Amino acid sequence: HVISGVVNKMGDFLTLLVDDEYHIFDFAKDLNTGGVNEGDEVTVVYTGTLDDENTPPVAIEITKN
């Protein structure tokens, strides 16, 4: 799955702002987040289901737009 938005928070997980909605993503174990900062417009490739509180989606690729 692919989604684009603005990085709202980057820490142990990613919070992405998309059209006034926040989406939480875990990071894949080997994901390199270097160069991506809060406020950047990004495209996230992920597995799983958006907004699943029990099993958050996992970001497998993050690229700046």
C-alpha cells in the first residue's frame, strides 16, 4: 500500500498527517529513515491496515516528495 502526507512526528514510530487525519506506522526492522525529518512531505510504502490499533501498519519505505 502507498500513502503520501506530511511527517508530523518521527521517533519510535511515524505519525503521518494526511488530509487532517493522523496515521501511525511502525518501522520495518531494516528501514533507513535518514534524511527524513518532521515537516517533510513523504510517500510511505507500508504493509498492514491503516488505523489498526492492535497491529499498526509497518512502513517499509519512506521517500521525500
